[in-house]
Amino acid sequence: EQYGEYYEQPIEDSKLQQEGKKIAEEIYKRLRGRDELKNVPIMIGLYKQKASNDIVPGSYMSYSIGKADATSLGDWTDIDEEYVLFPSNDNKDEHRAMNTSFQNFKLEVNKYFSNTTSVIGRGFYQNKDIKKLSLEIPIQFFGATETVGFTQFVVSEIPKHFPNNILLEISIKSMDGPEALIVRKPDEKMPFVHMYNE
């Protein structure tokens, strides 16, 4: 409402697809009406937005391509991707193994360093397989030596808990800002480590 409350309503996927495809055809026709776009392929994707207070982003549901000079869009292709927040309470089979790995990693981090507030993870899945896992570890450090020691500990825990075939990004932050970034690309044994305050 103008200058007042902001309201949201969840919409079922089938309704999103149905209405989205109608709107996409109208957008396609308008784009085709422009002289500079008459002879180029046009791709339109349907994106499902999450609630405004959700921590993970939305994801694409489907896409269609209108070939050059075509008067309408072609067939729609479904996209199976989603973002998942860890720790997760859902019981989907494809999330269960990563949720267990995440919980075990979090437990080891808390044993090693009790000043952590919470470890948060965001997983990106395509076709029910996890492709990327981003972890954020907010922590209060008391010195550079402790920061380096904790980062080394985190690096040593990675192969114990997470599969080697995914992109893994771990951001260690304090109240002063980023402290360390750990990135392990798929099928690499050793991660890249960057210390911000060295």
C-alpha cells in the first residue's frame, strides 16, 4: 500500500507458470515490435522470487526462446534449480546429506572456537545435485594469530565434511569486517585462502 504496509502472498508454482507465460508472450510481442529487435533471437525466463525476508534468493523456473523473425515464443523448457538455507529443516532426500555434513562441520567449528555466533550455509542445487555451497562464519577474534589459526582449522575440516565436486566458498567475518575467504573449486584438492588483514 502506498506509504504504508507492504503485503506479500505466496503463489503456487502452477499459477506462476500459467500467468508468467501469458505475460512473457505480451513482452515478446512488444519487443518484436521494435525495429532493432525484429531479426534477433529473444530468450525470456520465468523467475520465482522468494519472500522479502527470506535469506536465500529465488530461482528460475523455465525459459523459452523466440527465434529470429518468429511471431511467438517457442516451447518452454523447465529449469530445476533452487537455493537452500542450511541448517535446513526440510526432509527432501537431495538436501539431507548436505544438511548432515553442514551440521557436523558446524559442530566441529563450535568445538574448536566457542566464540562463533552461528554458521550459515546457502546451497545452490541444479537438477537435484548441489553445485555450490557458500558458508558464512561470523566470529569474534582477539588477534591476527587467532584469525590465522582458525582459518587453518577450517581449511583442515573441509575434506572431512564436504564433497570435492562442488564449488565451496567460506567467508570468515568479524565485527570489523571480512577476515578470511576460502574458496575450493570443484575437483581441486587445495583451496585458495585469502587473509584480508595481512
